[in-house]
Amino acid sequence: MIDSCLATSSRANCQTLICGAKHEFSAALLDLNHRPKPFCCLVARSYNSSICVDGKRDKAHNCRRMSPKVSKKSPNDVVIVSALRTPMCRARKGALAKTPPSTLLTTVLEATLKRTGVQGDEIEDICLGNCLMPPSGYGGMRMAHMAAGIPAESTPLSWVNRQCSSGLQAVANIADAVATRKIQIGIGGGVESMSFYPMSSIKAPDVDWDAMKKCHKQTRVMDCLIPMGVTSDNVVAQYGLKRKDLDEFAVQSHQKAARARASGKFKNEIVPVGNVSQDDGIRPQTTIEILSKLKPVFSKDGRTTAGNSSQTTDGAAAVLVMTRAEAKKRGLPILGVWRGYAVKGVPPRVMGIGPAVAIPAVLKQCNLTVDDIDVYELNEAFASQASWCVDILNIDPAKVNPNGGAIALGHPLGCTGARQIATLLNELHRRKQRFGVVSMCIGTGMGAAAVLEVEPESRL
């Protein structure tokens, strides 16, 4: 139930944030049609927490960060012992454009087994994210894991499509199976070749169009078909975002990624595919001046351009998950502990705001605050939605995508969430820090977020 709603034409007054340990955000964007309306954004409901208004700490309300509550260690804890990815390469023009998705997947699965010493027939389940392959692609993924040394007789396979969160959802599915003792060891991950299966190949859904159009006024059902770029411009219009700020966000993504690549930060997480060993979408030369010359591509008066949007990309990633007891028995270092996961719905026409609802939900699960998180891997589907989510949640920008995000690295839809886990955990180890969040918006109006922990005694 929504207790209250701020309705104002000033975006600065649109932020109502909760800083206590027990809190819940709801997204209530009222009357989100194309008519100009006052901004009505995040609605916060507080249980026993102090409130921060307009993104500032309110001393009068004694707004203090509470100590995070983390469960005691258990042999049944869900832990990650490996998180690897291929290079992320530009679709159609990049180094992996002619590499079949099965090859990408086989490569990362083979490396997972080799680096951990786990035998293929010990993997009890595999779940993979993918968004664009046709049904026959399932057969290709089955063949790929068999080619990697994971036998069909020992290991089943499932395929999940929750749009841009598919890779993260796949890992969550395996984590849940481990947590409920259905399995001891499993792999979650994702693969996407946007060269072999471009977004332009997506066909309209088979629905009763007359029925859908009739109920649209009450349900906004047709908004599920709004192109993603248009939803980005809807966020821009709804919250009064400036083009210069979006371009600056994009420049920072490229610069951070370029520094990370140059310093070898991605080395531990990347598995070469043939002679391809680096991400090739990063543009170190990107500047505000260059991006400012690009025209909007989704709507005439929009602010979203090719330069401040994520790149279409080819890549694969795999995350090896098991119980703490199993990792200890095998003598495997614990890369991270899976602490929580949440998926929430938002209005489809502004689908990009999803992380602003999902992140608080998963933080509540873990009894953590925004400030307790050391690093955020927030998918940069568009600079518009990513920067807005950072701003509205009052996240320290220095904690967000320290090695760049999808604007620079790319966004292979079904793979991204698993790729983010690999990047996040390696960064937490380098920084000797504890908590991280992986989050993204999701097409048709959702947001997903997961909390992972690096334990001090497990730091590499």
C-alpha cells in the first residue's frame, strides 16, 4: 500500500529516500501517458527508519547508517567459486561477429572446469540466459556444454529469458537450487550473439490485437511494445534530464573502461576466444564534443543517442555455484557469497527506472542500506535511466561501475547479468571491500538486483 506520493514539477524535490535498514520503495509513476503531468516518482514507505529528503541526510531525523545484519556462516551457504566471461565484442563489426554463440559458451564452460578442477559430470544443473536465439538455439547450447566436457547423461540444461536480466536470473535460479538442497553444484550464466541474432530480427508477439487495444486505456498493455530507446527518452522527458549530463555519463563509462583495460583489471575474468582476448567496444578517445554532435536516434526531440546508449554485443559468461561445504571440501577459494535477489515491476513505458525499485527491495532482504554497498554494477542500458537511478537512490557515483559499464563494454542481453557478477567480484577483491550489488532494468517494465558479499578471510 502506498502511504503518500510527492507530486511536484521540480525534479529536485522528487527524491524521497530511506536510509534505515528496514525500508521499501515502491514505484508509483501516476498517469504516465504522453500528456504533460507533474513528476510523481518514487514513493518511500518507512517502517522504523529515518528519512532523507531531496537526497540529503536529515540530521533532525537522526539519519544514521545501521550496522549490516549478515547471517552466520553455514555449510549450506550459497557461494560462487568461479565467474568468467569471454571478451565483450561489438556486434557485426567486432572480433567475435563470426563466432557462433555455441563456441562462446563452450569456451567459457571449458575454462570454468579447467580453472576449478571440477569434473564435468559433477555439474548437477546448468541454467543459461538468452534473449534472441530461436528455439533451435536450445539445441546449440546443449551441444555446447557437452562439447565443453559436461556430459548430457549427468547434467540437465535450462534456458531462461527475463530480457536484460536473463544472465542474472540464470545464476539466481541455480543459487536457489543450491539453497534448497536440490543440487550441490551448478552453473548459471548467459550467452548472446547479437551478430548472429540481431534485435532487428525480433518479430511482434502473437496476441489478440483487438483485445489488447481495447484494454490498453485501463492497463497500458500496449506500452510493452514501446522500443527500448523510446522508453529511454520517456525517462528523459518524465524527469527533465539534460543531454549534456547523459553524454558526460557516457564519456565516463568509456574512460573508466579504458583505464581498467589498460591496467589489466579484466585479465582474471576474461577467457580468450581464439586470439581474441580483450573487449573491443571501448573508445578511449570519446569526448563530450564528439558525443554532442550525434543526433537523437529514437525520437525527434529526444536526448538518447547511439553514443549514450549501450552497445549491441557478442559474449558469454559462466558462474560456478555450490554450497560452502562443497567448496571447503574441494579446497576452492570462495570468490563471493550470494546474499539476496529481487525482481520488481515498473511501468513499461519507463522500464529504465527498474533498478531504483529492485535495489531497495534486495537491500531490505539483506538488512543493508544504500551506503553499506561498496560497489554497484548497474547496467547502463542507457545513460538516462542509469544516471537517474544513481541520483534518485543517492548512490555515491564513485561506487558505480568503477570499470565502466554497458555503454563502453557492451550489453549482450542474455549474458550481461552473469558478466556483471564476474566484474563485480573481482573489483571487490581488488579493493578489499565487502558488499556489492548487480542490477539492471528489464524490457517491458521490471528491475532486478542481487547482493553479493566478499568475506574478509576469502579475499584473493
